[in-house]
Amino acid sequence: MRISSAVLLPLALAACGEQKTDHATLAKYEAQANAQNADDGRILCAQGQGGFARSCTVDREQGDAGLILTVRHPDGAFHRLMVTKDGRGVIAADGAESAKVSVLANNEIEVALGTSRYRLPATVKPAKPAS
């Protein structure tokens, strides 16, 4: 009986088929994970005339009005942005200043609010043709 079990086990495993690893997909996800770890969840931001640095953090909070992003500078300054669903990207969630959004390459937008500027990831959809 033991000999037949020893013969049947390899046959049963062979019948399952060999699982192959998709190395291209694996490499893609590893690259994404490494990029996310490299920036430590921080985004590019600038204040005043200064240049951009990957030093701001973003807190996400789902509220009744939608997704609110609180972008924080290292010095404690912050702005709250509300993600829109009408194609504008984000708007100022509070305060008297309005956010100016510019589309950049690589699915990224730049948001200017007062003297602060932020580069945020975004899904940029092509413009609809005029009918």
C-alpha cells in the first residue's frame, strides 16, 4: 500500500499543472513598492519662492462631502483640499484662497494654494471632444 501512495502523490501533483511566475509583472510590482518605500509616503511641495522637496505628508479623511486631503509641511503649515469628481482634481476645502490646479506629465497635478505648491498623483483623463 505504501508503494502505491508513493507513486500516486507525484502523479497527483503533476496533474495540477506547473505554476509559472510572471517575472515581468513581479518586477513591475517590486519597482512600485521600492518607489513607495523610497519616498516614505511624502510628496513634493514648495513654499514661497523655494524649490520643490519631497518633504510634505498627506493625511486622507473620508467625510460627508468627499475625500479630504490635509497636506502638511515640515514647519507645521498645512492646507486642506477636497478631491472633486467633476474633473477639476481638487479644490480648497476651507479658507479664503482658491486652489489653482495644473496638469503635469506622468499622471500628476500641481496645486498652487497661496504661496504653497504641491505635486499630487492624479488620474488624468483625456478631454472629451466637443460635439
